[in-house]
Amino acid sequence: MIRLPKILIQVPGTSANLGPGFDLMGLALDLRNEFEFSFSKEITKSITELKNGKPLPFSEKEDLVYQSYLSYFKKFLPNTTPPPYHCKMNLSLPLKGGLGSSASAIVAGLSLAREVHKRLEPATLPTEPDFIQYLAEFEGHPDNTLPAYLGGFVFAYSTFGESLRYFRKKFPSSVAIFVLTPEFHVSTEESRKALPKTYATADVIFNLSRIGAWMHFLDKRKFGDLLVGLEDKMHTPYRIPKSSPLFPLAETFTESGIGYCLSGSGPSLLVFLERKSVKSKQADLEEKISQVMGTAKIAYTFKRVKPDGLGVRIQTK
């Protein structure tokens, strides 16, 4: 058997939808999950553990790294037994926080499998378009997996069995991004149940116009365009209804001219300020958040992040 090196894979977090771009738009963030894989003759069954020694926060059936790793072999190396590994994880992304923890695991598992494939049968390695297509198909949400893999802002779609189409852009440095994560979990599956099965034509047109505003913002880098581009009538009103503890916060942001959007299905929010106004507005922003979350008695974290422009990082030792 060929000797496999130790493989370190770092995957950025992601924020999907970005307001109106439901299942279409995503952004990579510089919050990273790290996965260290080692192989040896002594390892006869794949083992996963956290670097800090704490118990895994998911069951064996929920291990998306392992599931995607096995899936790659079924797809691209069906006659090869996947070599078992020892994985040590350092997880910075909250599980079920809407920041792409599932996508990071899928990207890690598929990227690991491809690295192993390179060493076992390099002549049968899938092309980059084929790999990206499968990466998008595995989870079904390319707005998460593609930014995690490619980095940057990604607009991606695949409908009616078409091949995946996407483009990638750099997020403007003139805008500062903050992540607000309330300490409660939201299941993507349950969150999707809150969405209507049909939408009014006017709401669809509204969202299409806001995606246009997003594209104009990415081109011209004007904060006012971003504020318009973040408006949404297709998922935010249903995932932050008036009964939600986040609703007063959303109202406060809107009244103050602060950009925000749910990150994926939530509960995390992305909050946007013009970078030149951060010094004058950040303290007031943090005070408003503290008041609303304190009234709701919800613990939270709030921190500034940067867009990630590199995507997955892979090192071998």
C-alpha cells in the first residue's frame, strides 16, 4: 500500500443567501475549521476526535467529513476501499449557527478524498469542473460549499438537471462585516418548513431587483447599494417573524441604516457598516445589540470578521 502523508485541511466558514439570494449567493468568511488527517498501517477504522479532547458534538451518523469521504470513493473510485484515517478537528464554526459548519465538513471530506486519490490513481482523477459539480451536488446548496471551497463571494446555480454555473467576485474592502451569533440553534430543515410553498409575483420581482443591487454594489462598491441589496421578502420575513427574539434587533438595524442579513437559515446575523464609519458607529451598535439581547435574555457573541478570499487550504507533511 502506498504511504499517505499527514494532510491538514482548513476550510472557511460561509454565509449563504445574503438577503435576497436564496440558495444562490454565498460569502466565505475568515472563520475556519481545521481538520488534520493521518494514515498508518495501525489504523484499521477511521477515527475522529477533537483536538481539545472534548467529546464530539455530533454522532457517527452525523459525521459529514466521513460521509463525504466515503461518497467520493463511491463516485470516483468505486473499486477502491477508502483508506481509514485518524482525524483531529479544531472547530471554530458553531454547529447549526448558520455559518457553514456542514459545508466545511463536506469540503474537508471531499478534498481529503481527492488528495488520497491523487496518490492512489492519479490517472483517474476527476477534472476540476467535475469535482466542483459533485461538491455542489453532495449537499445540494452550492451557495455554501462553493464559497467554502473557492473563497470570496460566489453566485451559483444549477436547475432542472443543468450543469453547475457560477461566478466568483471579491467582496469590497470598503465594507466592514460583523457576525452576531445568538446562543440558540436553528435546524436548517426546520427553518425551511417555515417558508411558504409559493410566493407572490411581486415578492419574486422584489428579490430579483435586490440581487441586481447586490451586483451593482460589487461593481461600484457603494454602501447604499448594499443596503438595498440586503432587502429580502422570500425568507427573512418568515425566519425572523414578529415572534422571533431577533425581530426587535432587525427593526433596530433597519431604523439605524445598518445593513444586516440572516446567515443561511440563522440564527447568526451578518451586520455591515461602512469601514470608514466603524470608529464612530461600532460602540453605539454594540450598545443597541446589548440592550435588545439583554431584554430577550439571550447570550450571544459579536465580533468583526473579514471575507476569506482563498477558500480551502490544504497542506501535506
